[in-house]
Amino acid sequence: MKPYVSVAVDGPVGAGKSSIARTAAKMLGYIYVDTGALYRAVGLYCHRNGVDMAQPDAIASVLPEIHPEIRLIDGTQHIYLNKEDVSEEIRLPEISMAASAVSAVSAVRAALLDLQRNMAKTNNVIMDGRDIGTVVLPDATVKIFLTAAPEIRAKRRYDELCAKGVQTTFEEVLADLNTRDYNDSHRETAPLKQADDAVLADTSALDFEQSCELICNIIKERL
Ligand code: DC
């Protein structure tokens, strides 16, 4: 019998994975793990240090200098890059694009694998990402593929960025989202795709509370 429950939540950009999974984790008393933050930390390091994102070898060569860490502070995930809390900075749009670029490099994915698996070995987790159900936790207790129509996802992301005071337009956010979705689902290593045994959850017509309820129900039905 598996000692800990693990819930894998995968899906495209802006499907609401992090906010929905975070809330569902609170409701169920599980730990929420946002794996995208790890790729963002690697992207941030490369961005700060002028690493050419078009060169997988250049990205791979700086990996030994990058030590990302997930720390739980009062139940909330903080992401550290070489001992510095970068939880806010990794959310900037240019770091989203950098994260998508570095996540296509197989050496980066390999370097982050154990970190993610270890979180699930010692906690009941809801882990969100792109390859959690397919690669990171292929034996997850429950797998969910969370999605919504691209325009709806872009509108949610646009509203989020505006609320944070980030200067952008809806068109820019939609174009970014489509580019990242394309990159994430067409890369060679661990592309974004629904695991064969994942439950499809489309939140296009649901508000936030309804989406959380849907996820919690899917989980409870399968435990
Ligand atoms: O979920 P997010 O937008 O914070 O993720 C940032 C980038 O990291 C995203 O473009 C894809 C990549 N990613 C990944 O490849 N695998 C994961 N498990 C999580 C994120």
C-alpha cells in the first residue's frame, strides 16, 4: 500500500492549476507543490546571467551553479534560488518565457526530478506541473488534466497580471500563452500531454469555487 497520497495536476498555461490546486490542498489538508516554480528559478538564473536561451548546451552548462529549493513557510511554498527567496520575481512575464525555454532542456528536467519526487515521498501532496502524471509521479494516486479554452485562460492570466500592476495587453498575454503551450507540448522530453489514466477537467464554464469543488470531488471519489 502506498503510504502517502499524491495527486498529479497537469495542464496548459493559465488553466488555474496553481490557485485551484492550492485551495484544494488546503481543503484536503495536503501539501501543495508548484513544480513550475523550479523551472522558473532556473529560468531566472539564466535570465540574470545572460545565458543564451536558444542554446541548450549553454543552459545545461550553468546547471551546477543553480540550487533551487522548495521551502514550506506557514504551509505556503516559497522558492529559493541559491538561498535567495525569489518567489515574487519568478512570476514576471519574461521569466515565464525563460522557464518555458529551460524546461525543454532534458538536463534541466533530469536535475529537478528527484527534488519533486522527494516531496511526494514524505507528504500527502497535490503537485501541479506539465509532466507530473506522465513522468514525475507515474504512480500518483489520482491524476487530473486541468484545462480551459485558450481565450479564457489568457483572460484569467491578464486579470492576474493587471492586479499585480504588470503593464501588458490581453493580446500579448494570449500570444505568450499560445507560444508557451506550443513549446511545452512539442518539446522532445516530457512534453505536456494528458496521461492515459488522467481525468480531464475543463473549467472553461466554471468559476473558481466550482473548479475547486470539481477537483476535490474527483480526488475524493478516487481515494
Ligand atoms: O506552471 P508554470 O507556468 O509556472 O510553469 C513554468 C514553465 O515551466 C512552463 O512553461 C512549463 C515548465 N514546466 C514544466 O515543463 N514541467 C513542469 N512540471 C512544470 C512547469
